[in-house]
Amino acid sequence: RVRIGTHEMFQEFVEQYGFEFFNIGGDPKRLLAFVVKHPNMMTLNMGEVQEQQDIMEEVIDGTWRACTTPRVGDPETPYRPDVIVANPPTLSHVHLAEKLCVPLQLWFTMPWSPTKHYQHPFANMMPEYRSANKASYGVVDQLTWVGNQASLRRLRQRLGLPDVEGAGLQHRLAVPHVYCFSENLVPFPSDWGHHVDVCGFLNLKQTDETYVPDEDLKAFLDAGDPPVYIGFGSIVVKDKKKLTEKLLRAVER
């Protein structure tokens, strides 16, 4: 049985497909808002830094509980996953897999494995050329580790694991990575190792077959060729007007 540990805002979405939901805490909108405000992931505002660290500490603790808390209605039976599938920014994944001695796979919607062909998605502080591209992954890993090492070291201590230099640990261990995008959009880099794969986009089969669009939407859909949908998931947009103008120009081209 699959247990999905994620933020509370996704509970209804998870449960409508019959999966077990576990709330790991944290507010993803506040985390993303920080990245939008500080694209280079650096700020001298210690209040903002502390807020991000507090959110991540809650998430890190929540992921451990998601991997060990007995199921509702069966408190006497220990819970232990057979495998952990996580996204890279969760941070605690490799430490939990080490403690529980279970396989780990990392899945994500954007490239997170070092390559010379393009820079890390969050490396807005660096120039974009081949020698800097690969280094950008190490820079982001180091910044992330420095900002969250206290929480991760406390987790390892609590779990009885030895101290470790955690920046880029998942890459040093060649943890399997799977990326959910098309190679037509992001070509597979020649310097990715055997532990990295691209599976293409994941399309969720909707279970609600009873949905009927309102008349205005139906008339729009019936008026011509199928429209192109452009969406951003949970990404927080700083300048909506500027982004909209860019998208319109791109569509017109």
C-alpha cells in the first residue's frame, strides 16, 4: 500500500485517488515565495532565513514520521516502507533511506543532476557557460546544506547515524534519479551517469468522468482547434503582468 507524505494542502487531492495521506507539515507557498523573492537563494534578512529554516525543520521531521508512524486504526503494527520515492528538495530522503536500509529513488520535474549542458534551475547567481554550469549544482547544494545542516544533523543524531558532510550526498552516492519531462524539451545530457533517467511527462488519469464545462467554456473549446494550456503548478509568480506578456509573445511566435 502506498503512503504519500506531503503538505496538508494536498490531502484532498491525494485521498480522492485512494492513497493514504500523511501530513509532513510545512507551507510550500512560503518556501516558493522566498525563491521568487531571492532567485539567488541569498539574503541578509535573518528573519526570512529563520522562517525558511523553521519550515524545513518541520518538513524534515514530518518525513521521518511519514516513514515510521503506524497506520490509523492499526497502532500496534510498526510501519516500515519497502522503498522511498522522494523529490530532491525534501533533503531528508537520503538520511531516512540510510537509517531504514531501504532503496531510494528521486523523481523530479526539473533537472537536479550536475551537467555541463545547462545550469541548476536555482543558480541565478552564476553566469551561464559550460564550465560554470556544472559547478552551479555544487553551489546550490552547498547553499542548501549550509542553510539546513543544523536540522539535518539533528535528525541524524536522533536516528543514531554518524555525522556526515551532506552537500551533494545523493550525487556522491549515485542515488537513482528519474526526471518527468520530455527529452524533446530538455535533451538528455551526455554527461549524466547510468543512475539518471528521463521518463517523459506523467499524465494523471482523472477519475471524475461526470465533469461538464459551463456553456461559455464549452463554446470556446468547440470554436476551433484544441487550445494550448500553459500552467505553473504551485510556482509563485512575482510579476504576473510581465510573465503574461512574455507568454503572449512566445505564443505569437
